[in-house]
Amino acid sequence: MSAPLPFPRELALRLLHDMVRIRRLEERAAELYGEGKIRGFLHLYIGEEAVAVGALHALAPDDAVVATYREHGHALIQGVSMQAIMAEMYGKQEGCSRGRGGSMHLFDAATRFFGGNAIVAGGLPLAVGLALAERMQGGSRIAACFFGEGAMAEGAFHEALNLAALWRLPVLFCCENNLYAMGTALEHSESQTDLCAKAASYKVPAQAVDGMDVVAVQQATAAAVQQVRGGGGPFFLEFKTYRFRAHSMFDPELYRDKAEVAKWKERGPIHNYSARLKALGLLDEAGFLALAADVDAEVEAAVAFAEAGSLEPVDDLLRDVHTPEGAS
């Protein structure tokens, strides 16, 4: 028998609903990419949904969030509308970045979602800066930064951890360890594969979490958030997860065995969590199908919104583009 959940039924179902929202949005985006409707780079989050959903549901709505180029799910759960996300992927000016950022550069100041960053580890210093600003203004909000394990080999990671620890800044460092930095396995790119040990070397409290279990993610993040918001300084969480799709739509995926992917899919966060809810009597198959239908309707409304959107006029292309004084 499944263990009881540590939160109310409403939240339990919301976590499932949001994971399905991410999954269906991404699956539809992959289809649209194949049709040439979405162009450029597209990095899918399929398989990792429990991390974004569990972690963001443990944050306050006005906490700052910084993510990577695999950020559609984070933006969606932080409150950016699916319509604005889809329009951005279409390159339409109704998108959250006016169509100028595309898939990798979602941004929305109103929901305090500060990107989408195509530079590996590029978001970590930004999160430290947001936390420093909050400290200087006497606020109680925290900054949560999501990044992959590959970012931990970058200098920006070490600089960010060091400064956040030195100044005891309210930063939650969320490492999404999906085992592969693009096509390079962790053990082939970093000499120290104990990621929590790296964080601990800067005297930052660290914890490894099952990133395929949305309940474990939510509970671990809630505890870490309480410590950070209470003045305890930064905290590092390693979410052990796995992406079921290739690194990007351009990736031939020659670096990992199909049997490995199949084995991880057995731990799929949506399937296993919905089965747990059913075992607890909190959900039945009819309820799941109704939830999925509701999500499908939201996705198709987002696609219709993007299709009906408009491209930025040529006359506006130099808007917000600044040239230093004296430059030719």
C-alpha cells in the first residue's frame, strides 16, 4: 500500500495536473517543430517534470526563478501563460519575450521568471545578484536557480556558490542532474561526481533528492526554502533525474543505450505518481482522463493563440537595440 501523502488532496492533484501540463506542452512543441512551425533550438524537459513542479510548488509566488535553456516547464509553473510560451516559441510578438528570445530565452518580469539562459551556468550569478538585491532592500523573498550538472564544471558555479556562502545570501541552488551534459556522461566530464560534496566544500548545506518523485522533491524543497528564508544562507539541492528525449531536437543521441532510457522510463514521474494517487483512492482512471482532456484543451488553445499571433514589424527590429555612443 502506498504511504499517505504529506499534503492535502488539492495539492496532490495539482502536482499531477502541472506535470501533465508540462508533458503535453512539450510533446506538442516537438510535433510543431517537426512541422516547421517552431524553429531554432528546442530542448525538451520530458522525464524531468517532477523537479520543476515539486520545487516550484514549494516556493512563494513572488520568489525569483532563474532557469536554463530547458525551461518551458519552469516558466509555465511559475505562472507564465502557456499561450505566451507557445507564441514565443513561434517567434510571435505576443510571446513573453516579444518573439525575440524563442524557446531558450523565455522571460516574464510580472511572474519574476528571469530566464531562460542559453549560456551554461549563466543563470547562477544572476540568481546571486537577485538575492543580494533582496537582501539590500530588506525583503524576505529568495532566488531559486535551476541548472544542470554540467554547469558545475563552470567557473560561474564556483564563484556563485562562494559569494552566496560568504554573504549568506538567500539563494536556493537547484541542480537538475540528468547524468548527461549534452552528450557527455557525468563521470567523463567531472572528476568529482559527488555533486553535494562540491557544494559542501563552500560550506553550503546540500542534499540529494530523488528527482523522479514529485513528493520527495516538494518536501525536500519546502524544507530547504524554510531554512533559506529564515536567514540560514544558501542551500544546494541535487535532483537526480533523467530526460527521456535527446539533448535537443538536433541531437542524434548516440551517447547512451536505448536500454538505459527504457529503464529510466519505468520510473517515469507522471505514471508512477498517478498510480500512487489511484492506490490511495485520490484519483481514478476517469478522473485522470478528464484531467488530461483539460490539459489538451489548454495546449490547443495555446497553439491557436500562437498561430493567430503576428510577427514583429520590420520597422521595430531596432527597438531596444542600443549602440554605445560614438560607435559606428
